[in-house]
Amino acid sequence: METLPEGAVRRCAHRVNSVHSTVYFSPDVRRELGALGVEHHRAVYFASRSAAFGRVGPGVVTATFHSFKHDLVTEHLPRVWDVVTPDQVLAARLRAADTTLRRVLGDELVVSPEMAEAAALALRAAEACERAARPLYSAHADLPVPDAPHLALWHATTLLREHRGDGHLMALTRAGLDPVEALVSHTAAGRGMSLEWLVRTRGWSMAELTAGQDRLRARGLLDADARLTEAGATLREELETETDRLDTAPYAHLGAAATARLTELVRAFTATAVAAGAFPADLNG
């Protein structure tokens, strides 16, 4: 495998994740699943992201999603599978990806040569993803690649995103960070969701989040103002570095020049999507 420039894996992975994430912030997923009888926004998320596993219960989702309180997951799983099948969810999710990308990127960009090029590059990178100990990636890798280039790109970004995410959970476990501690330290680093977003979306109470902050203070990782200490900043960077290491194979397989080109393409797509309002304005506020 080719040696990559420093930071190349992280730069490309973050841009790839932005393309993937457009669908999870899209009203189109809720509309598609709402038409099938799944109306609660959390049920929509849990079903749409876990459907590649088949009909699974809350334990699998809590373990593989990591950041959600188990009590929240049990409110919606396995109940959602009595309303809709995993195959129906996967088809609805792909329809939502189509309408979302057409809306936030525009039809001209969706059918452009650049889109086809990005899809080919991302799929080539995904060829080197590893299945072992990566359940979310491996489940999605069993799904067929869509024919349309913009949907093939979204599929490939999903593979790359879940591959990196599975590896990141390995790094968090090794660092001894539980889900709450992982969330609040990420927020303290200025990269994660605001605490208000975590309360609204992850099921943890503000008291549970502040208790997590207290545990990190006891380890010398947060200061009195909930900012990362030097040790905390070092730990977070070590986590990202370890995640990069575990995520190197796809981009090394792609090669330095092609990885740079994929980064350039998906950066431009993301900028267009952001300008079109693809992401909530208060996500990190």
C-alpha cells in the first residue's frame, strides 16, 4: 500500500462523512418512512441506519451506535420492525438519498462527470475496507451498489463512514471512554454536537452529561469550565490518530493522488450542500 501524506486520511474521511450525513439530516428520510408508518424521528434514524443488519433488537443498536442511551433505543426497537421490514427501510432510505442529493446538490451536479468520478474513486477506496470487528461497515458491505453515480457515491461514503466509525469505537474503548465521556470530550474539543443537541438526540439527560464531565475532570481531562486540559487535548488527538491508523487501508489502496482528488471533489459537493441548508445551523452551537 502507498504511503499517504500526513493528514490525508482524516481530511478525506471527514469530507466523505459530510456527503454521507446529508441524508441523516434530511426531511426526505422521515417523509419516506412516515409513508410506511414510521413517524417518530428517532425511530426513523434507528431503523434507517440499522436496517442493513436485518431485524435486530436494541442491544445490537446500542452496542454498534455507541453514543445513544440504551433506554432511548428500547423505546423504538424492536417495535419498529412490526411496522416496516428492513428491506422496505433500505429501499426508502435510497429513495431519500436520491431526492436529498438532487435537492442539495442540484440535478446538474448529480449527473456531472465529477459525480461519476467521485463515485468511482470512493468505491475503489471501499474495496480495501476490512470486515473483521467492523459490524456496521460489514453489514452495509453486503448491500448492492446502486447504478446511478450519485447513489453509488452515497453508498460508498456510507461504507467508508461506517468503517471509520467502527474503528473509532475501538479507539474509544482502548482509551477507557464510555459513551457519555466520549460525547462530552468531543464537544469540549469543539468538534462535536452541543450539549443541547446531545440531550435532544442521544437520550442522555443534562445531569448525565455533566456527570460525565465530572468523571473526566477527575481524570484531569477537563477543567472547571468544561474545556479540555492539555492532557484532555492530547487524549483526543491520540484518539483521532489511532482512528486514522485503523482507517488507513482504504485510502492507501486508493493512493495519494486519487485520495487528494476524492477529497477535492467531495469538499466541493459538501460546500454546495451546506449552502443549500443541508445541515442544521445550530448543530455545533
